[in-house]
Amino acid sequence: MSRRIPVALAAAAGLLLAVPVVPAAAAPGDIDVQLLAVNDFHGRIEVQSGSDGELIVSPGPDGIYGTDDDVSELVGGAANLAVTLDQQAADFGGANSFFVGAGDLISASTFTSSVFLDEPTIEVLNALGMDYSSVGNHEFDRGTDELLRIDGGGCVGEQNVDSCFTDSTGDTSFDGADFPYLAANVVYNDQGTNPGEPILPPYELLDVGDGQRLALIGVVTRTTPTIVSPTGVETVDFLDEAETINAYAEELTDPGFEGGPVNAIAVLIHEGGEATGPNAPDFNACDGLEGAIVDINAGLATDDVDLIVSAHTHQAYNCRLPRTGEPADAGTRLVTQGGFYGKLLTDIRLQISPDTGEIDPETMVALNVPVLQGPGDPDVAAIVQYWTDRAAEQGQISVGSQTADIDRAYLAGVPVRDSESSLGNLIADAQLASVQGPDFNDPVIAFMNPGGIRADLNCLTTGEGDPDGNITYSEVFTVQPFGNTMNTLRMTGAAIHQLLEQQFPNYPPPPDVEPRDSLLLLSVSDGFTYEFDPNADVSAGE
């Protein structure tokens, strides 16, 4: 991993010192390894405003999260992430320090990155020294071919117009990510170029010394085809996560594996869970973890996977889940997630036996470290500023005004998707207004999916030329950065009823699609209301 600033510079700049991570005493001679992990970065290379740039770090004097005395800090921004990376690596002090990602590093990005096809974020991640990452579902937002371009470089269309935008060094070639994306469970189907084979490397082997290696297997949620454009992934299949991990763990630990068996295995997976207990906002707790990651862990037939770095659900937790045969309350498999937007950096430390090559589960630790705002790394800040300036001319066009913040739904300071929101309803109203007329048969209702709302509309100025209350093109772009197509269709009352039922967990899905275990509540346009009983059985239709 390429370090961006020396520790002496961080101290001279008055930044907070590294957060120490203290593993249990390891056996003499064990090999120390550090993984510094981010997930769901979503191109947040700039410091964000509003809640996207804040993190609740304490419940305050009352000891209860979600009350008015919660303590928040300003966090995020790639230049600050660079400093935090350096601080934690310096605290570790060893040679085996690796910067890894668990997917959704790009797409659903801010205007500054998205308008340039996220090439700015790739330049920033290269500068930060990213070593490896799994793909996420959002890496497929523009289709498989574009993901392969992001991974390997190249241009589509006219340079500096359609792609290959001039970067901060003056280069217009776009060489892609300096780090490999991993995708063990994404394989070409019969429409692809190499049926049955992964589209990207399934794993990477890290040489940690003394003849030992640490394997990183990269996996993405198998639900990806249901949450991206189907035409973009029509040449690939997304396989079961646990079955894929089992298969590669068996391959890696086989005595006949080239170079000898690899007995230290970690998984970078773009799938996650949700902490449901009262202390869920504690980003280093594990309070009532539920969801897909729990099921995937239970599906692992192998005990050789010691660590899972998870993502996708925008949660923060450090958990111990049971391997096969272990009691639920005495698990030894470490499962982590570090929130979203680069607000946190997960510092994972482990020891590998130089004799057996196995990870000692007793000494493995993880800590989610806030990426506090400060002076930042000047080199990374210069790259971010370059792209910010390039995007400013178009992005600063005023498209409206507001007198109060217009937000997504929140719970305990974190955006949620299980409630209607003022911003979602405004978008639904705008969608409905935009298609009035005979060409669209004068629709009367509009619905807005909460997953398509990626930022708030804040009154606060973003800088010179943007007074409080002004709404810029870049701000509304960041709220909905996908470029999705709006559709109109004729629906019966029964079809609308079915649509509303599909918001709720465990609604029977189409064939070969897993039931969803979370509530995704649609926002609706003005004039349409309905009532529901959240405690009723889905099949009751209430």
C-alpha cells in the first residue's frame, strides 16, 4: 500500500493521533498482518455536507443513542482518509499492511465523480494505495463492459467527452484501477465470452513472509441482477455466495494447491447485515446482527475462513459469528463492516503461524476508526480539487431554491429505507409533474424507490456562488445519480395493491430470487394515500 504522508507531517498539522488497536498476545514469531478496509465509498472523494459528513460517535451523557445529546463529529473526504490510513498503518508498524475494499467504491457517486464516469474516484483510490477490492452491485450500474473498463482501463467513444477524461496529471489514456477487482461468484453465462469462468480474478494471494500466504476471496451479493439494469448484466450469472466461498476455500486449502495449501483465508464480500439492537449506532458493537451476512456465514461449510469483511447495508459493526459446530454466543469468525461514504476505516489485525499458516482467531481484532476531518493529505486534496474544479462550471448552475432542508428518512442519525421521506415525496411529485400530457396518458400517481435517493438537499451553502437555499445541478444530480429511465404504465387497482404489498419483507419473490428480509417503503406523490398494518402477515394483504 502506498502511504501518502509521513507520520511526522500528521503530527505537525495538529491531527489526532492514530487510534491504537491492541490484539491479544500472540505466540512468539507469529506473522503480523493488518487489513485496512473501506466499503460503500460511492465516490465520496470530497468532504460532504450535512449528515453525509457527520458521524455519531457517542450516545452522550444519557447513554442512549437517538436522543438530542448524541455526540457527532465531522468525518469523511478522501484527503482525510489518506491521513487516517497513514496514522493506523504507522500505529501497526509492520510491513504486512494492506488497504482493501468490499465493493461499491464507485457509482451512486457525487456529481464530481459520476459526471466523469467515476474516473476521478479511481484516480483517488490509486493515489490512496488501494491494494484489492471485491466488486459491489454498484460496480455493475453501467454494465459489465464498463466495469471491465474501470478495472483494466481503456476508452469508449471520444476521449475527454465520452470517457478517458484528462486527469490531474494531464493524462487522457485512463489506465484503470491500479488494484485488482475480485469477483469469484460472477461468471460468464452462455452469452458471455468464456462461459462458466469468473469475469475477474476470484481471489488474490498475499505473500506475508516466512513462506506463508493470506488469501482474499472477493464476492458480491447474488441479488445484483435485481438491483441493476438487467441488460447490463445479461452475459453473466451471479452465483450463491456461500457455495462459491466454500468451493474456493476447498481449492485453496488442498494439499496439491500450487505452492502448498493456503490456510489463512479472508473474504471481501459485498453483502451485509443490520444491527437491530438499541446500541446499533455504536460502530464498534455487534448488537443483534441480522440479515444476509448471518445466513451466508451459516452456509459456510468450511472452517478455514477466519475473517469476513462485509458491506452493502451501510452499517457499522464488528462481530464474532459461529463457525460450524460453534455455539452462537461463542463464535470465532470475525465479521466486520465500516459504514459508508468513507466515514470510517476498519482496522483489522491478525497473526498467522509461520509453521501452519493458520490465523489465530483469539488474537484477531478489528476497530472502526472515524475518518476525522482536518487539513488532510495535500496530494490527495489536490487531485480532489482538480476534479471539483472541472465539474464546477456545469454543476453550479442554479436549478431552484429551498427554505428548509429536504431530507431522506432517518433513524438515530442514519438514513433508512423503511420510512417515507419528504425528499422522496418531492421526487415523486416532480416525476408526476414531468409526464403530464397526452403523450404519457396523463398519469395520476408516482412512486419513488428509497434506494434511488442517495443524498439530501441541504440549505447550507457549498461555497462561493452558492448562497444558502440555492439548489444547484450538482446537488440534485447527487440525490439521483443513476441516470435511470422513468416509466409510465397503466395499472389496475389490484396491481397497485400488489405493488404496495411488495414493499414488505418476505413478499413471495419471482422464481430463483431470494425473499427480501427488509422493508423498502416507497414515497408517493401528493393526492395518493393508503393505510397498512405493519404487523399483519404478508399474505393477509392488509
